[in-house]
Amino acid sequence: MYERKTPLPIDCGLHLTKEVLNGKWKPALLHAISIDIKRPSELVRVLPGSTRRVLNVQLRELEMHGMIEKKTYPQLPPKVEYSLTEIGWSLMPVIDALNQWGDANRSFLETVIMQDPKIGETSKSICQEYRQMAIERKIG
Amino acid sequence: MYERKTPLPIDCGLHLTKEVLNGKWKPALLHAISIDIKRPSELVRVLPGSTRRVLNVQLRELEMHGMIEKKTYPQLPPKVEYSLTEIGWSLMPVIDALNQWGDANRSFLETVIMQDPKIGETSKSICQEYRQMAIERKIG
DNA sequence: TGGCATAGGGATAAATTTATCCCCTGGATA
DNA sequence: TATCCAGGGGATAAATTTATCCCTATGCCA
């Protein structure tokens, strides 16, 4: 396995939290699991652009960091469900804050992000199904 | 300049916010600037482990993303001051949330992060001066 | 039997981000 | 005249993170 070579700063809270949320799909995974999208196959479907392999890797890290728990049902076909731990739940207000700030400033952010020359391409209308599921759960 | 090759997801708020805060020192920079540590030389001193070069790069990105403003005083020796923009200020509750969650769960997080085999070394007691300055400003 | 679904992971390539090296301006100081 | 301060950045190396490829296993359905 890969081993870090540069020291990781863990002095202030910001860096600690950053380390936990550091991963392309981690915040989205935590949010998805919090709204009961808990099976690997659901998660990949709901986060298009991701792959099983990549999500597995990030899920394992979240698990190692104690944010989620994995329950494997000894069935065939296999069934796996993730859920937030207590400390994982305590992160949700933070995740929500990140989410809301981004949504609240969407038009501004899209502009500045896309005018950034280092950006080649963006992929949108991706979490649609994901949002739909969230809405359905709120209604249901 | 480098150009992104894979599509950047910007569909949900989480991804938008992530893009803005994506950078090893960005959350810490925003926080520092918010408590009036605004000159480049102060920032490097207060974020040990960082270098001028690296901070310059991240500051420029924050500036391009509209989170901070840079004021250059036409003096000798040169003087530069960064400050948060309005939208930058609107991020502070989020930054604070990240910071507080990390601090509140410090002992747990330090444990799980350091037991992670991919972690080689951590650097602590680093933001001390930084915290000291924050405290002084609160008192003063 | 072929294909699709469930779930998982090793190995490696590619992409992205950080770090390092070195050079620049101009004034003050040892 | 060195050296340090303030400020800045191009070029490139190194580190880190993501993506891709391909193979594992079992059961169901056409």
C-alpha cells in the first residue's frame, strides 16, 4: 500500500476535518448514506461519473476513519449496507453547510469555476437521480 | 498552464464548495485572513509547513474564485494585503463548522488518522503562533 | 451457454496537486 | 559587499489521488 512521505498537518481542526473529507466522492457519499442510499450499487448509480472501484476505495477510507459502518449480509447474491456511525452523523451539519453554501451560490460559483482556465470540462445534471431520491424520501 | 482532462462534477452544492476549498492550505488561509492575518509574510509564518510559493498559488486561486481580494500598495518595500470578499465572508460559517468539528473530535480523529497505515508522519503544534494571534485578536 | 446482477480487489496508468529549485526587484543593515 | 527583508513567478520534480483494466465468485434468466 501507498505510504505518505510528506508530514500531514493535523494541528488545527480544519486540517483534521479536511483529512476525513479528503476524497473526490467522500462528502457526497456521506450525504447519500445519510439519506438512506446505503448499498454500493445504489451509490454508484446515484453518483454518475464514479465507478465501483473508486467508491469502494473511498468507502473503505471512511470506514477506517470511523465515519461509516459496513454490514455484509451473508447472502447470495451478496448484500452490503453502509450506515453512518455516531461520529459520522455528527458530521452531517457540516456536510449540509457545505452543500447549502454551494447551492446558494451556484450561479456565481459556476461562473468563476468555468472561467478558470485550468478547467477543461464540467459535468452537470448528474446528481439528478440522487436529488430525486432525496426528494422522494422527504415526501415519503 | 495545466488543463484539466477529466470532467469536473459541479452538479450538487457539495462539489461546487469542494472545488473552492480544494487546496491543502485554502481553508486555513481563509480563516487566517478572516482574523486579520492578511499579509503574505504573516501567512507563511503562521502556517508552518507551507512555503511562499505554495501559498501564492493557492491565494491566486482563491482570488480567481472571488473569495479574496488582493491589494498591492505601491511602496518599497512592497506591501500586499488580502481580504475576504463578501462571498468570501459568507463562507466563514462553513469554515468555522469545519474547524469546530475537527477540534471537537480531535482525540478520536488523531487516533483513526494515525492508525491509518498510509499515514507516515504528522506535524503538530504548528498553528500555535496562529492560534496565539487569534487569541490576541479576540482579547485585544 | 451467454449475459447480467450482486459484491470485491490487485496492479498499474494517468491525472492532479504540492513541493522544490532558482531567479528577479530594491532598500536597509551588519 | 553579503544578507535579510518585503514582494513575485517560471519550470520542473515529486507526491498524492483517481481512473482503468481485468479477474474473483455465485445465482438467475433467456
